[in-house]
Amino acid sequence: MHELGVVHTNITRADREAVDALAQFGVATIHEAMGQLGLMRPYIRPIYEGARLCGTAVTVLLQPGDNWMLHVAAEQVQDGDVVVAGCVTESEDGFFGELLATSLRSRGARGLIIDGGCRDLDELREMDFPVFSRAINAKGTVKATLGSVNVPVTVANALVNPGDVVVADADGVVVVPAARAAEVAEASRRREDAEADKRTRFEAGELGLDIYDMRRKLAELGLTYKD
């Protein structure tokens, strides 16, 4: 059940050092290091090439076709935050554009994730304000109905709590629970180190069949080679 008409002004953000550590890694690495958890559904896409972000979530629950709560959320943004907006039901209207981006940036926001529409692409690209959205849509919105700020929201099937870490790049968006940020950053580092070793072996011509010890399992399952 959604909590409507409330703004929580005091949230516990993930440790900044852990957030900065996570910022070094790609979404795929973090997702794998976290046990293949935390991904938003892949329809949330960057609005321009090269967009990427990492920060702590200020969450927003929107009403369809109404961007009022994004303005309310701007007041709650601190340096290093990312606004993460879900909607009570599906809506692809243009909730967000250049003016709101200017407002959020002035507060220190690192970007926006929104399960809805975004417009003013050329301006946002020029600003290099990263947005990951459900749709690109010029359709305007109203300011008439209450949602909430800093409540748990479901965005593209991923649960986001205020203060969680969100990381987004060309591969998608992943959510790291605040309490796990440091642990997942360390697991991501270990995974990258292991991948670096495998990359060297692949470059030398070794096969995945041998690196991952696949031959025995394939033989057990009955794979045969014929001339």
C-alpha cells in the first residue's frame, strides 16, 4: 500500500565512501557481485549516449501525468543524491525537463531515474545532466495531486528505499541497499580483479572451455565431437 501525501525529511543515506567506491564499477559488475540482484527492468534507458551516475536515492512517488512531487523532492536533495521516481501506475508523460534539471543540479543532484517520460533532450545532453527514463515524451504534466517523497518506491520492478545507492550506465540501472554498499563495493572489486586475470588469459588465446573447466561437465551431459 502506497503512503501518499508525506515527505520524510530525515533519511539515512549510504556511507559516502562506499558510494564513491561503487562509482568505480559498472552496473553489470555490481549486479553480479551482489548475487545477480538489484536490476531495474531494461526499459529504463539513458536519454543520451554516455550518461552515467552513482548516488544516494531521494525517492519520489508520482501520480500519473503529475510532476508536482518532483518539485517537492528538490528541497530534500543534498549533494551526491540521485532522484529516483516511480509512479502509482504506468505513465509515460514528460514529467521532467531542463528547468527541473537546473533546479536539481543547483542542489547537488547527480541525476534522475524515472519510470516515466522525460523531455528537453538536447538541453539535458548539453547540460550533461544524466537521466534514465522509461520514455522520451514531449507531453506536459500538471501539478494537482499529492504523491510522496522519501518513501519506499518500486521503480521498474526494483524496490528502492531512501538512501539506497543507485548506479546507472549504458547497461542499465542497479540498486544497492544502503546497508550493503560497502560490502558490495568490495565484492565488485574482487570480481573486477578476477575478470582482469581472465581477460589476460583470453587475450593469450585460452578458451572459456578450459578457463571455466567446462569440458568435464559437457562430457557428462553427453556432448560429443564428430569428425
